[in-house]
Amino acid sequence: MTSPALRFSGAGYTHVGHVRERNEDAILLDPAGQLWVVADGMGGHGHGDIAADMVVDGLANLADGDEPEVILSEQITRINTDIHAMMIRRGRTIGATLVVAFLQDNVSYLAWVGDSRIYLSRGGRLRQLSHDHSRVQEMVDEGLLGPEEAATHPERNVITRAMGVEPTVAIDSATLPMLAGDRIMLCSDGLTTCVSDHAIAQIMNAHSDPKETAAALMHAALDAGAPDNVSVIVIGASEG
């Protein structure tokens, strides 16, 4: 028996935070409910925001097809090539992290590069679906750090993978069959630096509407000081 088609709707916000002079994050919100992106630029002095915009603009042109994983991977690879070429022309390190959710036929096709994150809230439980590409995460994986130590480690912002930094990019991905009531949250590290997973779970359980949830998460980061740019998107699945 075929599962009924789900309807996806979401909302998101991006904010410069309380310390940075400019916002080098970029987000893509899809009124049709299919494609959602957060990119966190790196490079400073007007370069990081260009890289983040290139990620979002490139993915906005994503085509529909029978092989979403392939289409997504190919487009991310093309964007990486374009950012890297710009980096070479400008003679300085430029890049961006990326998290994307592409929703089609009740399935969420996820991809990420860097330390921006993807979470799933299902049945009142929060689970991180992405795996950080960062030096601290490597140390956690190797058993050298515990989660509490990682949260305050001086190298917690050092990423090991980013869009455009190398001629080719390794893309991590996952495929998630969606259920009615599921919510996916995409965010830059500006949120997770300020708001713990426990607090994120509490906020998501306290709100059901994606717009209210995203706003509450943003306010939590700003209330905690927001030393970096903050971006968050929340997408909800409901029966059509």
C-alpha cells in the first residue's frame, strides 16, 4: 500500500549576531517545500558571503529528476568547482559550509560539507543526522575528547572540509524516509555554539509550527550572545 503524500512547509531566519559586522551566512527557503539550504561562508572581508551566496544560488537551480542523490551530488560538485576557481583568481582562502535538504516523494535527501548541521525531531526526540567535518569531531571520534570537552575546546571552530577550498570536495549524504509529524532542522554553527542539543530539543518540543520553532531557536542563540552569524531553518512534514 502506497503511503499518502506528505506536505512539507518550513521557515527560516539568518542574523548577523551581536559581534560580527556582516552576515556571511546565506539560506534558501522554498515556498514549494522541496529545497532548503544553509551555507556559512568563510574568508572574511566580503569573501565568505560571496561563497555562501554561490552555494545558495547554485542549489536554487537544482533540477528535478529520478535520481535525487545523483542530481544533488553533481550540482554541489559544480558549485565547489566554481568557488575554488574564484578562490584561485582572488588569491585567498574562500569557502563555505553547506547543509541541504531536498524533499521528494516523502523522502528527504540530505547532504552536508563542513560543520553546519542537520537534525531530525521525531516523536519528541532530537537526533543529529549530519556528522561535523571538524578537528574537534575528529578528536571525539578518536576517543580523545568527550562531548562536554568538545563544546568548549579552543579548536571547536576549525573545520576540516569546506566548499571551494580544494579542487574536489567529499560530500556526505543520507536518505531519510519522512513520516507525518517529522521536523528537520538545518543550522549554521552560530546556533549550535550558543544553544546545546538539549536546549534545541526542548525548544522544538515546545513548538509545533516551523516558523515559531525557527524564531524561538534564533532568539535562544541571540539571548546567549550570538558571537557568530546565526542561521536556522525548520521544515515540518504533515499529511496532505
